[in-house]
Amino acid sequence: MPVPRILTSFRHTLSSLIVITSGAFLVACGGGDGHTNLLSAGAGTANSYSIAGSVSDLAGSGLVLQNNAGDDLAVSANGSFTFATTVTSGAAYNVSVRTQPSAPAQTCTVANGSGQANTAISNVAVTCVTTPVYTVGGTVSGLVGSGLVLQNKGADNLAVSADGNFTFATAAVIGGTYNVTVQTQPRVPAQTCTVTSGSGTISASVTNIAINCITPIGRFAYITNSGSNSVSAYAINASTGALTSIGSVTTGSANPNAVAADPSGKFVYASNANGGGNLSSYTVDASTGALTTSGSLVTGTNQNSVTVAPSGKFAYSLNTALNSVTAYAINTSTGALTQTTSISTGTQPRDITIEPSGRFAYVANTMSNSVSAYALNADTGAMTLIAHITVGSLPNAVISDASGKFVYVIYPFSNTISAHTIDASSGILTQVATFSTGAHPTTAASDASAKFVYVVNSSDNTVSAWAINTSTGGLTLVGTVATGTYPTAVTVDPSGKFVYVANVNDNTVSIYSVNAATGALTAAGTMAGLAGPTAIVITK
């Protein structure tokens, strides 16, 4: 049945009244006072308020605020801020600094930052103060070597290349501590740097730390004597280079042919070719230089060379008849040796050298016409073969220059010396050139400045000075001077002022002064030694 028109009209009127009444209800419950109203059936109304404030004196970057340990808000400039999340009426708010600004470093503090949100909060005040920057530094004096590295508190490495002021990169804070040490001593030439006023508590910038570097001078010389099976000790006159006998000790085995000392000068080691093949160990009296026998270690047949790693933690010797090289751990308190590993070489190894960084070792193998290159483990002393590198005919000796960039190989039967570059990453050698020497060169030595190489020519009874091209490693002959009869060993004192040559057939040691600019040698005297001097090492 059709709905009467009067009823339809009534329905429209009722709908309109409901809509109007609802809208009026919403308007009556609304508000413009900075909070939000929420409707919940049967539960009444809950208000929510914003949390805001202002930042002043902000100069750095990276400031981050938090409310109630959340709702992170990054602030990049002075002015007002408002957190994104509102707080329910009556709930707590707690504004804090999560990340302080940097560049420049600042410390920001919060005022009016906590309470109950019973209305919109707009008075939180964040004030920033630039943190005073304190530095740690001082002066370096006496530096002539390269490679000096300083540290503060075991970090913040600082390379120093010349005398003058230095400042660590990391800023310090008031009340903090500093402790400056030498991480790496200079070399080329080798120096010893000491720290004065290096530690304390920071109350202002530190500028009085003093780093004093000195070039060590040779204090004592030690010579192996194959004719008397002994090691003789000598004091060195720092002005003239003259040697004064301190005494000698026996090696306990026949034919000592090589000698080495640890970098601290506390211990000396001699290799003995015969009598089972062993290493003799000695402790050094720090005041007089006198040697005391501390032990003998049987190592292998026909010992021919011994060397100590720059760290002073490990020693290495060659077993010529066994075609091997053996590594030993050094007890840094007593000097005692403990064999750790042994590894094969080429045929008939004759000489071993370790480049100054202590990362690579090289062995000259006479009968296989090769140099074996090894990587050295700094923690264990273990050797890992890199390669057997083919060189000239019948190599007898191998040395590294003080820069660690070049290796030189000596060939007695072809009267030559070859120069090689060291690949700093792999340790591989690349030959640069070969140079003619005097008759029957047996060995060579480089000075601490890495500018000169000295080669003894046994059949000529001479020693030659060569200048090193510091870019290529090539050699230029400076000059040649006479020695005693059949020179077999040469060494340069740590200061680079003197060169010493051991002459095996006339039982003498020739002494020379060095021209610091050219490397040229001038005879400074001859010392009568014990029978059959074969090798010489100098301690500082």
C-alpha cells in the first residue's frame, strides 16, 4: 500500500533533526585550547597535549632530543621545536638530550624538561654551550731519521717527520688524562727518541711534552775468531773509533763464523760451523760490555749465519748442510733461545738478512743460485716461503739497506754485486742492475742512513764505498781503500761515523772514518786482534 505523503514528510523532518542535533553535540564538545578530545562510548573524554619548547645557542650539528626516552627529534638550528607524539592528559613527560652536537663540540642542557602534561607544554628550554677544546702536544728535537710515530694513550697515532711542534688530532676534555709514548722509533738513520713530561691530567691544553731524539753511537764491538774459537769484546772510542779490548770468551765449538746482537745490546749470539753446529749465547754487561756465557744450543750441521729480528723477539740461523733455516724465540729477560720452527732453503744457504721492518727475510743459496724470500710472523717468528728467486752465479752474501727498500747480493766468483728492489706488499725482489766490484767480494754492509754500501774485496785486500741511489737502489762507486790481509767482514757503527773490517789472514781489524756527505773512507787505524777474525757486530 503506498505510504501516505504526510508520513514521508515526517520522516524527512526527523532525519534532519537528528543530523542537526549531532552536529551541535560535536561543536559543543570541541575546543581550541591546544589539546585533542577523544570520544569513548561510556568512558568520557581523554585529552592529549603537545610537548614543545625552544633551543638557543646551538652552533654544532647532530643534536638529537628525546621525550620519555623515545620520539627522537633532530634539531639543526636555534628556535622552537615540537615533538611529533603528543602526551595523554596527566601523563608524564621527560625531555632529554640523546646526542650532543659536534663540530664544534657542545654540551646542551634541558630546563623545564619534565612534569605532568595537564595542558600543552611549550616552555621546555634547551641551552647549548660550546665545549672548550683542549689539545695535547709538545715539541720534537734532534730528529734526523724517518718513521717516528707517537701515540697518546695507545692510540691517535701521529707521524712526525721533522723537529718542531706537534699536536695530536683528537681533542682532550677537562679532567681527562694523557699518556704520550713512542710507538715507532725513527730509522734511516736509526735513532732513539725519549719522552719527557708525557703524562698527566688535563686542566688546559698541554704544550710541554718534550720528545728528544738521539742517534746512537757504537759502544761495544764483538768479533768471532775462528782461529781461537772465541768471541772478543771491545769498547769503542766515540770520538776516534778506536777499539780497546775488554776480553774474550770461548765459543765452545770450532770455527765460529758469524755473530749477531739483539737490538737492545743485551745479548750476543755466535754461530759455530763445526763441532755439531751450534749457537753460543752470551749476556752483555751494560756498563763494561763484557760477555758472560749463558748457553749453547745445538741447532744443525754447519752453521753459517745468524741474525736477530728488529723486534728482538726472534733469532734465525742457517744450517748449510741441511739446506734449512731455523727460527728461535728469544727470552727477553735471559737471552735464552728456544727453537720454534725450521723451513727449507735453497741449496747450501750461506747468509741471511732481515729488512728493517722485520716483515721479510732473505737467504742467499750458493749452489742453487737463488735468494729465498720469506714472510715473518711478527707474533710467532714463523717463516713462510714467498719464493725462491733466481739471481746470479754462486751468491755468497745478502744484505738489506737501512731503508728497507733494497737488497744487495754479493758474488765472489764473478766479482759483482747486484741491486734489487723489495716489493713492499709481497716481499718479492726485482733486480735493478749488477755492478763490478774488486776481486772476490765476500760480504757487504749498509750504513744507518741508507746512503752507502761498503763491500770487502778479499783477494784485493780492499774495501770499496758505494753511494746508493735512494730512488732506484743503483750503486755508484765512491772509492776504494786498502785493508789488512784477506778481509772477510765489514760493519758500520750506528752513528755512521766509522767502518770496521775484519782481516782473517793477518788477525787485524781495520778502522776507517766516514765522510758523512760522500761516504768516502779514510784509514783511522789498525788493531791487532785474536787469531782468525771472521765476523763483527756493534752494539749501541
